[in-house]
Amino acid sequence: MKVIPAMEPSATSRSRRSFLAGFGAAFATLGLSPALAAADAAKAAEKALPRKKITDPYVYKFSIGKFEAWSISDGWGTFKEGVTKKMWPPAERAQMQEVMRSRGERPDDMTLYINILLLRKDKEVILVDAGFGNVERDTWGWLGQAMASPEVGIRPEEVTHALLSHSHIDHIGGFAKEGRIIFPNAALHVLKAEVDFWRGKEPDFTKSHRTDNIPQMIKNVRNSFDTLQPNLVLHKDGDQILDGAITILAAPGHTDGHAIYRIKSEGQSLLHLSDLAHNHVLMFEDPAWFIDFDHDPEAAIASRRKWFAELSATRERAYGFHLPWPGLGVVASNGRKGYQWLPEAWRWDF
Ligand SMILES: [Zn+2]
């Protein structure tokens, strides 16, 4: 593991960039003819700005039986309005903030981690989700550089299996870019329910509190699936790959075909929680508290309850895509109606 050097773009670059972006957006909103020119100018200016180079990525090495494992940080996002923007139900946001405070967390600023699990056993290399992809942004899209780093050293062509937990951009983004498959030799395993949802005539978002551009998101996901089509392998709940070493489990709600994974080897196991929890305090304290990204909150809550109950009974090792990096820990009861996330202490002698 190494630490990313603090090479933030200068404050001037940042403010100039947001000024230009705001400028273009303002004209675009008004529908004025200078809009396009302004937007183009903003884009050109953004391209010309120096980007932070992640030359020393966050990589945490561990193992699951005979699997070598890496937890790679693809980056992070922060919701500046904290729980008051993203978390539901709104009537309980004050209580959520109180819980955050009581745990020493900032209630005004909710950080979402992007953790990618990479596994290797003999010639098999397995990637679980692919992050945002190599995008022009400082704070995410680090997976490629991490894989190329001396700490990992795995080329995209060497990935034999890829698992797609669901199709939101922070998970599918890194699998395809501009019609190109990034991991060309990897079978891409996904639940059939997930593909069916996005390719359906009218994907149903009526239960969701999402605030983003849903038609654009549907279009992007469909394009990704079209690109990835030759590599897609469709599954049902409970299917196994690699001689039973990995089980694909349906945990619907966040999306229709949201999957979690159990990885087993030599008597050890790990349950990859995917997006069963987006915060290490809130969804555990009360599994009925949910993020607006969920497509079907009620189903997402039911999935969370089911798996947290099981995990707190078995104390199986777990891994969270959005929990604080490196994302390993166990789920335990909190002695009340909810649970707590107990992060695993950092070790070097994996
Ligand atoms: Zn996610």
C-alpha cells in the first residue's frame, strides 16, 4: 500500500474551471446561441488543465484462502449536503445526523468510497466491478493505474472473469469506453434480471428518489451493454463460477438485478456486499434508512435486513464497495434494533 501524494490542482485552476463550467451551463439553460460556444470554450479549457496523475495508488493486499486479493480504491465522491440531500426518509434526517455526530462523523459531508476487489488464483484473474472508468476527473477512475502499478501488475487482457454487481456508472463505467471493451478476454457475469431491467421497454423508476437524469442514464447503460454483449454471461440467483469458488447471489432493490458475491477457498470466505450499504454508519444503525440511488427502496431494505441478519449471526468476513477503504470488516448487532460495521484492522502479514 502506498499513499497518493497531495497533488491537487491549484485553487486557481479549480475556481477557473468551475467558473467556465458555470458560465457555459448558464447560457445553455437560457437556450441562447452563445451557449454552444461557451460550452465548447469551457470544455477546451478543462482539457488544457493539468490533471492530477495518480502515480502511487491506494492498493491493499490480502488473501482469501488460495486467492490473492487486492482492494483497490477507484476514488471517492462527497455529498456536501450530507444526509440532508441523499438519505431517506427525510423525517429521520435529524436523527441520522445525530447518529453521525455521536460516532464522531461529520453530519454535513457524506463520503462515498469506491472500492474494487481484484482476485487471482493460478491463471484466473477476477475483477468485481470496474469503477467509473478512465474519466477526466481527479477524484475517481483510478483502477487502471492501480492495476498497472508494481503493487498489482495485472494487464487488462489478463482478466479472465469480471463480475458486474449492477449497472450504475460507478460500477459499469470501467468496463467499456467509446465502444471498446476494456477487459477483452473477461467473461462478464451479470444477473439476467439486471440486463432485462435496463433493456426493458420502460425501465421502472417510479419507486426511486433518484434526482439525476434518468433517460440519459438508461441510454448510457444500454450503450454499455451493447458494447459488452459479446462477453456477457447471464446468471440466476445462486449460480456458481470457478468450480464453486464464487457464488452469485441476488440482492435486489438497489437495482432489479443487484448481485452480491460469496468467495470461498480453503475454508475461508468473504461476502462482497456490493451496494447493500452506502455508508458505514447509517445503513447499519437502521437498515430502513436508504440512499436515493435505490431503485426500489423497500426491496433494498429487505435485502439489507436479510443479509445483515445472517452476517451478524455468522460473523463472516465482508467487503463493502462503498464502505471506507479498504472495505473489509464484519457486521455485528448493535444491541438495539440495528447493526454496526466493525472494520477489520489493517494487516501487513496477509
Ligand atoms: Zn454504487
